[in-house]
Amino acid sequence: MGQVPELPSEVLDRLAGCEAVRLQVGLLGSNAPVRAVAVPVRGQLFVLFRPTAAARAQMETTTVASIMAEADDGTWSLLSRGRLLHGRTAQADSRRNELAHWVPDDQPAAWIAGRFYAEHLDYQRETPTGRTRASGPLPGVAPFVPWRYYRDLAFDPFQLWFLVSGVLIAGGILWMDAEDAGTPLVLVLALLAAMLPVMAGRVLLAPMDLERWRAGKENDDSLGLLAEARLSPAEYHKDGLKLTAAAAVAWAGLALIAGGAVTALVSLLSGAPVLLLGMAVRRRFGGAKEDRG
């Protein structure tokens, strides 16, 4: 997981001591904000909230969220926009012991412990010289590039496989004495045909991985890049289908241009069917239980 921008310590102190924090799930104005409690814990900002039906529906389609807070006397106010990882309940979270005393009504099973990643801050406060305002993106916020994210998501657990498979496929194609088998286009199509199905499978299974984590069937470390809350379950599903279509085009192009022999070789050396089957089986039957001690 990459470097995560953090809110200034003054803002975190304001949020932690404020009882009037509100969480907006989705774009501002898309639905009614919900009451929330901001809890900074060891470099991570947790947001405890009881989601409404509208908020739950939004969390299935977007990770965009905002935190709003203001002082009772109006001396300061803030709005922070960013991303929300829809988490477990405060009772089931791995940091439940640290979150427990922040739950307002002593019912931790009723409160979701979301993880908020701030990207933009609008902070106003009264000073001896008048009211000041600081507004803009937080330092360290980088633009989101979907293809790079999906590449990293797929490569993360399979780096060695991609390397070995790519070398074997390239060497096999160059070795075969088939018409046009050594052209750059065939090599590109072969590598795409080998990698895109695994990438598509990883993306399509991301919502299941998140759900298994929320159910306590996976620990925090298993999330990897999914912990960054870049995309919602609906977005993973949509883009996973696009990657599946791209993989089908790559395989069709390879078969059309290079012929059946090269296509069979790539299918054999890619190992993609075995990896996809392994991913599905692991998510159906495997996984480490979260320590609830």
C-alpha cells in the first residue's frame, strides 16, 4: 500500500474532540449526511457511523465520501473530501479495543468502522487577526490511473508467475517455426492473452475479497491494495467485465493472426486457467480467520 496523505494534526485534534461530525457517503448532496465519530488511530482515520439504507446503497457504487465538522461557537469549520473503505463493525474490527470507548451508545456491533482517506481539505478558523481559510488538495495526493492500479493489483501476488510465464511465452513463440509467429504484434497479443484473464479475474473477485474481509474470513493484511478504497464493488465488477472482453479480443486476435499452434502454446505456458481456478477455490474454501482475542 502506497503512502497515504494525512490530515494536519490540528485538524485531527479538532475532529477527535468534536461531537458534531457528519459523514457524507457519495458526492456532496447525493443523500443526507449521517452522524459520525472521527477516531484517529495510529496513522489511520476511522469514521464510526450507523449507515442509512441510502448510505449503504451508495457504498456499493462509490467510495467517494466527505467529512464535515464545525465548532459549536462557529470558531472553526472543516470539510474534507476523500475515499471511504466500508469496514467491519466496530466490534469486529481488528482495532476494536482502541475503537470501543469512542462508540457513543456502547453498542459497537451497530456502528461501522469505516477507514477514511482524505484527499482534499477546506479548513476555516478564527484567529486574532481575523478568519483564515486553507483549501486545496493534501500533499502527496496523486491522480488515480485505473490501468496502473489494475496492473499492480494483479501483479502483487503473481509477480514471479508473470515474469516466468512471459519469458516462456516469448521464447516459445520465437522458437516455433510458424508463419508470422515471431512478429512483434503476435508477441504483444500473446502476452496480453496470457495476462488479461488473470487481471480480469483478480478485479472481478475484488468485491468477494472485500466481503470476506468484512465477514472476518480474511485478516487486514490480505487486503493489499484493496485497502486503499480506490473503487467500489460495482466499479470493480464493471471494469472486470471490460478486462474480460479485452482478454477475449486478445485471444481471438492471436488465433486469427498466429494460428492454432501458437495459441495452444500460449494457453499451455500462460497457466492462466490454473491460476483462475486457484483464486476461485481459495476464496470459496480458504482464508485465515481474524484473531478475535
